[in-house]
Amino acid sequence: MQKIVETVSAGIVAGAIALSGVAHAQSQQPPVKNIVLVHGAFADGTSWAKVIPILEARGFHAVAVQNPLTSLSDDVNATRRIIAMQDGAVILVGHSWGGAVISEVGDDPKVAGLVYVAAYAPDVGMSANDTSNPFGPTPGQKAIQVDAQHFAWMSEEGILNSFADGLPMPERRLVLAVQGQIYGPMFDEKLTHAAWKSKPSWHVIATKDHTLSPAMEEAGAKKAGGVAISIPTCHVAMLQEPQKVADLIMEAASGSTKATADHAAR
């Protein structure tokens, strides 16, 4: 009888050691190395010009999507093609309108986590406009102009004083020079996926944002159950405080494996 007890006890101890080893291995898993950056409307890939060198200096592989800004599906497809090019798992980062894009495309199995930077986080069946309308129009949104073909741009005053207002004036003018045009109706396109429901998320709330409502950004983070930090920046937080934004992206890359398990258990 004692031999049976000893055998069972030994099995329990061995099992506990094995489980401990698995847990330790999971905790020691290397961070995700691929960072895919999705810019917003009234902007282009240069939005990430200060963040990319910080990430690459820490050993990450960062690539910025150049969104056509002609429809939600066009931007999603452009992002999905970049994700497919990456060797391994991806942290997907979206600024502003890019938050709608990563919410839609983030169901891709390569995506390990999502980072929203002063961004929309729409639910399924909702558009970017549906998400922001309850919070009222901002000065930046009031500065948007639309032509007869429904393409939109932000006025010079809007870019300088409500979009990039936290930057030195030469940098504000650079943001103005590269903004291009966007197809306005894309802000009314409804999402069919909300990846923040199944993937862990991190959020930058830009508390001095005059283009998107900081209250909307905070509500999106709470709805997603994500990790949120507040930074006193203008809308382009990644240009005003690139180190803080990069730090959060790196936190997401390091914690995405455990966060995925925790997210699934909720």
C-alpha cells in the first residue's frame, strides 16, 4: 500500500514540476519582433518616422503601411499584405483612423496584439463616425473640407492648430505638406470585425488631442479591456512623445503572449 502511495506522490510531484516548467517556458518566451505601423487619415507613413528608429535600435523589425485612404477595405487589404510579408507574429499599431483598420484586420492569425495610438476602436457594425459622434465634434473635425468627389482634407489652420499643434512649427508644416486627400465616405463604413475582442490591446490616450476626443479614446480602451496610458500630447502623440509611444509598443511585444491567454480567460 505504501508503495502505491509513494508512486502516486512521485507522479504528482513530477506533474507539478512539468507544469512549472511549462509556465516558466511561457514566461520566458521572446517578445514579438515584427511591428506593423498603420497611419491615420490626413497623414502618411512618415507619422512613424520618430518611433521606427527607437524600435529598430532595440532589435525590432518595424514597417509602416502606406494606406491608400480610399476605403476601409483598401486600407485593410494594404495592411494585410504587409502582415503576410512578416516572418512570424506581429504587433499591429494603429493611429487615429488606423485604429479602425487594425480593428478590422487584427483577426489575422499572425497578429499577437494591438496598440491604439489616439485612435478609433469601433465595434462590429459601427463606423469610425459612429464611434466618435457621441462625443461631439472636435476643432480638428470641424476643419475638414470635402470636394465634389467626396475627397477630404484638413485645412492648414486645422493641421497647424488642432492636429499637430504640440509639435514645433517646422514639423507641423511637414505634417501639413504630406497629408494628401482621403475618401470621406470611408468614415461611415461599418466594421465586420473588432479584433480587440479577441486580441490583447494597449492604448495611448492623448489628453490634449483636438482632433479625436480623448474621452472617446479612453472609452475605447475601457471597452476593449486594454492597458492604457495617458500622455499630454496633441493628436500625433507618436511625433510629440515618440519614446513613450515606442515604450508601450515594446511592452505590447513583450507581454502579448501572456496577455493573449489572460484575454481569452476573461
